[in-house]
Amino acid sequence: MSLVNTDAPPELLVVQDFSLRFRGAPSDQINHVSFSVSAGKTLCIVGESGCGKSVTSLAMMGLLPVGAAQINSGQMLFEGQTLNLADPKAMRKIRGSRMTMIFQEPMSSLNPVFRIGDQIVEAVKAHCDATDAQARDRAVAMLQRVGIPAPEKRMRDYPHQLSGGMRQRVMIAMALVNDPALLIADEPTTALDVTIQAQILELIRDLQAETGMGTIMITHDLGVVAEIADTVAVMYAGTVVETGPAERIFNDPQHPYTIGLMSSIPQLTGARGRLSTVPGMVPTAQNMPTGCRFATRCPFARPVCATEPPLVEAGDGHQVACHFAPLEIKLKESA
């Protein structure tokens, strides 16, 4: 009898042992990172600012400056094919059509001297065989889907005429207008109020159900993660320290950093008190510690943490990069 799960959705993007270093840096900014996302599923990448989330996403899109970043190990596979990150022409064929990205800052991503309608129409015509009228109709329809009121009128507006939240919705419309196979969203709901945020998350889920689109959501909002994620990858200082199904990450976090993140979530019930914090700062490439990169901030650090811990299986696809995982057993034994 075959043990292969034929009902499992195909993997859209697989990142394998990926390491990247910027020119002149003494250590890798992205260090042996591995994760995957399947069709119709959502992977959330979480962590503090400076943990490498956005750099990883820009690398996936082939948007890092040529010559500034050196790939030291690993590869990225998209729809079964190796992404040639060193070939801008090959990446342009994929970027914007099969793989798209919502950027964190919409004002710097939209061209200030072109109307928003023209920018969305350009995105359609760059990747689809459509007439001007067809591209315009598609742009209006997508603006309406992301909650832009009076979309035909707004097509004539310039970016500076829109609020921050509306500019973000325009960026989302531009990313989704070509029905991509994979959407990478870097803090896509940061500038939105909770009502519009809920609408956008619902829109992404609807598109996943309709088209089988996979999504990589980069966020620090654990409320969004709990609502939309199928799997979670926790990044710290350029490395994945814990990954697995969202339910297991929330209910049984095993890495001290993940535990610190979860403990910082405000509670609606129970005794009031100060929020828990993770002391210290994320190290930079210039002062990266050897071994476990979290050791300088970890309350459980021991001499063995001077060696880099591998990702080990904690059950049901749950992996942790900690010498003491599972924490409930090994910390008790070492006490």
C-alpha cells in the first residue's frame, strides 16, 4: 500500500537550504533557510523587524540588486522549476504574472506621476494578450473587489490623492489582477483599519478557493497569522527557528523565541499586568553570534548553544532549531 498522500496539494514554491550574503558583510543575512508553500495554502513568515523576512521575499522575486547579494547555498523551486535569480530576463517573465508581490510601503511602490488606473492597466497588458478596453475593465473590476469605492472614478486619480489605506488596496489590486499562482504579501494590511483588513483577508481566501493560489504572508501581526495561516515559519536573525502547522505553533511553541513572541500577545481575560517582552535586540550582520543566533537573548542558553542547532522534527511537520527541543523534556533533564 502506498504511503504517499495523493490528496495533498502540489507544492508551488520550495526554498531549500538558502543562504545569502550582501557584499562586504561578515556573515550571511539569510542563513540556511528552508520552507515551502502549497497551492491554495497560506504560509505566514513571522518575526521582529530585522529578522530577514522582507529580504527573503525580495530574493524570491529576484528584486535584490544584481551584484550586491551573493547566494552562498541552496535553491528556490517554483512550480517544479529552479528559479534563476541571477537572470533578470527570466525572472521578469514570472514576476507580475505567475508570482506577484504586495510591498510594504505603497507610496514608494506606486509611480506618483501616473494615474492608478494606468498603472494597473499596464500590469495587465504586460502579461496578458488584452486590448486597452479589456485591460481597463479588468482593472475596474479588481479595484471594486478590493473595496475601492467608485472604482471607475478612482481610475483617474493619482496616488497622492488617495489615503494610505486606499493606496495599499490599489497595490493589492495590482498584484492580484493577473490571477497569480503565488502571492507574496509583505505586511499587506498594515495601513488598513480592521474592517478593510478583514475584507482583504477574505478576498485572498476567496481567490485561493477559486484559483488555487498559494500565499506567503509576511507579518508581525499574530492575530492575522491565527486567522489566515495554514503553516507558520518563525524567523530570527536570518534563519528559520521554528516551522509547522499554525495550530501546533500557537498551541505548543517549542523555540524560546517563538514562546517569547506568543507571550507578548495581550490577553483579554485574566489578571492585568505588564506585557511580556523579549529582552535585547536582533543582532546585525556585523555582530552576529556564533552558533544559535538567539543565544544572546535566550533565558535557557547553555554552552552547547555556541554550536548551531539543526531543525529537528517535533512531530506532525513541526520542526524546531533548538538544542533543548522538546523543551518540556530536555530542560527538565538538564536542570
